[in-house]
Amino acid sequence: MNIQYLIRLDDACPTMNHEKWTRVERLLDKYGIKPLVGIIPNNEDPQQQIDPEDGGFWDKAKNWNDKGWSIAMHGYNHVYQVVDGGINPLWNRSEFVGLSLEEQKKKIRKGVAIMREYGLNPKFFFAPSHTFDENTLTALLEESDIRIVSDTIATRPYRYREFVIIPQFSGKCREMIITGVYTFCLHPNTMREDDFKQTECFLRKHISQFTSFTNLQLSNLSDKTLFDRLLSWIYFKMRKKND
């Protein structure tokens, strides 16, 4: 059975929890894991203003990139404006869903400009709370070089419009039983001691199954399979039932 695991880190910004991010970085380096890191270009979310601003943050981000970590643009300012889940309704809140194309293009354009100013040209995107819509994708097409999105429910990467979609399935490391590629989304800012212990235990046990975003075979992908469409439908049906 071929099961591959990936790690994604959310909410990197100058005011992140520096101690916890350092601890996560050391843990991943220990096991040779190269994650996808989502950077908020212009954080204005009070909940992500945890520690004093780190003047060396962007140098740290460039160092992540230089050592083979993949860099994603994680929205623009991480401020929720809409109560809607869009294409991937994990939550009924969004920075993007429902905004006009011009508003979304402005966000993407400004976010990309900030990251390029600091020497980073992101190739990946994922939105705060996993929520985005068709206008978000169009804005990415018109205002960036980004053609890979990390999100939605499926067991393997697939093509949608002009994009490669790499599914994101769980908020913590867990064993999967169906053949596929599974991204575990960690939030270092809010990780507790038990989370660090559980993550390291999983890495130690399953290190041979981990890969990196740059090592994925993303050519010749097809559309989302019927199985994955059904899986996604069941997932959101159950999620809505449990809300």
C-alpha cells in the first residue's frame, strides 16, 4: 500500500510564537522533513499577533526556502470578512469568499509584491481557514505565478482548472489506511506539549512514508476522481451534521 505523508505549517508571520516555531523547525530538521510553510504577507489578525515583531523574520523565511522548504502565500492579511466557506467549506468564515474579482486581485497582487520584496516568489497558495472561491483562483492566475493550491478533501493530487490541487486532510498527524497523499496541517502558534510529543512519535514511526512537496509527481494529473468526489461529499455532509 503506497501512502505518502506531507507536513504543512500555517500562520508564519513576524509576530508568530517564535519559541514554538523554533521548536517545530528543530523537530522537522531532526527527521529531515521539508514542509510547506504558509506565510501571511501582511498580518492584521490580532490572534496572530502573539510575540513582538521579529525584525529578522524575512531572513528566516529565506533560510527556510534555501534549505528546501516550500513557501506558500497564506492569504494576504488573515482578516475574515465573509461568513461563507466557498469551494472548500471547512469553516463559515473567509478572507476571500464572496469578494469581487477586483478585490481579490488586489489582495493577491499586494501579497505577492510583499513577498517578492523580501526575495520570495511563492509557487503555492492556501487561504486562511481553507476557504476560497472561483474568483480567488482567477485572481491567482492573473496576479501571480502560483499554480498549486494546498487544500480540499481528496486522497491524491488532482487538476482543477489551470491548477494542481494538493489535498489537505487533517489538522494533526494520523495514520491513513487508503492509498494516497495526505497533508497534515500543523499550527505551531497553538501547539501544546502533547501536540509536540504526538507529532514526534508519529514522525519517528512513519518517517519512511514522508515526502516533500517538491518531490511529488505532479505531471499528467487527471481531474478529481469519482471516489474522491464521493469522499469529499461524505466528509462535508458529516461535518455539517456534527456542527
